[in-house]
Amino acid sequence: MYFKKILLAIALIGLAIIAFVSYNIYDIMFNPNTTFEDEEIIIYIETNSTYNDVRAKLEPYLTDISDFDALAKQKKYVANVKAGKYTIKRGMSNNDIINSIRSNNIPVRLSFNNQETIERLAGRVSTQIEADSITLLKVMEDSSFLKKHNFSNATALGMYIPNSYEFFWNTSAEQFRDRMLKEYGRFWNETRLNKAKAINLTPEQVLIMASIVQKETAKADERARVAGVYMNRYKIGMLLQADPTVIYAIKKSTGDFDQVIKRVLYKDLELDSPYNTYKYVGLPPGLIAMPDISSIDAVLNYENHDYYYFVADVKNFGYHKFAKSLSQHNVNRQEYVNWINKQGVNR
């Protein structure tokens, strides 16, 4: 009888210990362990981060970091840290948090447009993914890559079609560039390639022409007409005489793309640059800006008309007056010159 009591006592003690341990395990795994008041926080885990790096990011937001450590070791997360962007929601348990930062890498919407140079594009992209601008620029300008895919330093910007794309935050520079090459291929589908062929331009030439159209007018509904003017000039071997190419030539020659040039002067037209379409017939050797899709499609679907000239319309700002003859253009141009002189714009 005494022996049975001892066994019963031991059993009860064992059950108590098991219950205590089970409660502690449950507490560590499933009870809330967040200390922030916001609905959620975002954690960025860099490539090659260690568990200690992750721990340092999480510690300010957790009630008990030691409990988190215990479960992270138990679930083998300590040796399997994953880079990415993760959400931690208020009231999450340690188990929820570990599951989230192990398998719920959140995609980001990466967008870009209107970048004037490949350097600025790299800077813009670097603010949205983990890759830094220096590394991005290096792979974007990689000569072997450009040569393999029929690009040059002058045309490399054209490979990046402005839009919004879904990426993981921890995308590398190479992964970004290679994905953009695929998107470029998707963009230049059979329909667009046939349209380019029909107007006797290569995709590269379409992009260069579109970059000029992009800089000439901010009005999407006017771009096909502007494109028509330049195509009319291009087809007969006339100088394109596009002011934006001169502005680009000035910026490129000075290395200062931050300068603001509102007015092209006669002396600027003498700048000896292949980008100066007042001196050299045909298209410049590369893009002068990143054209958006509306500008590219405006070139591919340019308006058929007899206009060869245009100038800013001072009575309908943002738009232009178009002319078929030089005499009519000179009348329109003088109206613009008179207006801009009254504004005191000298540069």
C-alpha cells in the first residue's frame, strides 16, 4: 500500500512537471510576444544576414527575446536565415513570427520612369530593392552583357521599359537587370516589331526617336503628331533640329545633368556633338531620356500629316502650333519668341 502511494506521488509529480513544461512550451510558442502599438511593422533582412543580425532587428519589438531565441533554435531558424521583406503583426506569437520571416517574403512594387541617364535609373531602382546604385550601375553597363544583347552604352537605357514591376526586395543587381531584359523582350512583341519594320526603324531607333518625342511634349495626346513631324523630316533626310537633343548635348558635354535649360540659344546650336541634331542629319547615337510607353507607341503609330515644323503654343500651354511651311512656322515662332522674351527667360 505504501509502495503504491509512492508510485502515485511520483506519477503526480511527473504529470505536474509535464504540465509545467508543456505550459512553458505553449507559452513560448503561441502566446503573443510583441511590444509595439502599430498594427504591423516591416522588417528588412539583408542578404547574408546572420541570426544575430535578425535578432538585433527584432529585439526592440519583442516582449521577451529569450523566449524567441529558444524557439528559433528549436525550429532551426538560427541556421536558416532568409533575406527579404517581412511583416510582423501586433500580437503575433514567436511561432507566427518565425514562420513569417522564414517563408513570407513580401514582394515590392518597383517602378521607374523619366530617368535621363542610366546612372539616375540605377539610383532610382536602388531606393526600392536591396541592391545599391553602384552595383546596379556596374552590371547595367557591363560591356560583355551589352554586346551580347546588341546594346551599347548609348542605348543601354532603352532596355528598361518604364512601368511597375513586382520584385522581391532582396533582388540582386544581376537579377534585376536580367529580369528587365526579359521584360524588354516581352514588350517588343510581334506586333510592335512589325510596326517598327513597317516604318523602317529598328527597335533601337524607335526608342531613340521616342526619347526625343518624350522630351518635346508632356502631352500624351500630342505625341503621335510630334512623332509625325520628326518622321517626316527623317524620311527626307532633313535635319531633325530637335531642341531637346541640343540640351542633352550640353548636359553631356559638361557632365552636369542637374542644370536647368529652358531656352536654347543660337550659340548652343554650334556645339559639335553627335547629339546635336541641328548639325548632324538623322538620329543621335543614343537615347536622350527614358521614353515612356506612350512615347514609344506614338512613334510606332505616328500621325500621318504634312507638318514639318512646330513651336510651343503660348495660348495653350503644354501644346504646340504645327506648320506645313517654313513661312508659317516663322510666324508661329516669332509669337513664341516675343512671349518668352517678355518672361525674361534668357537660359
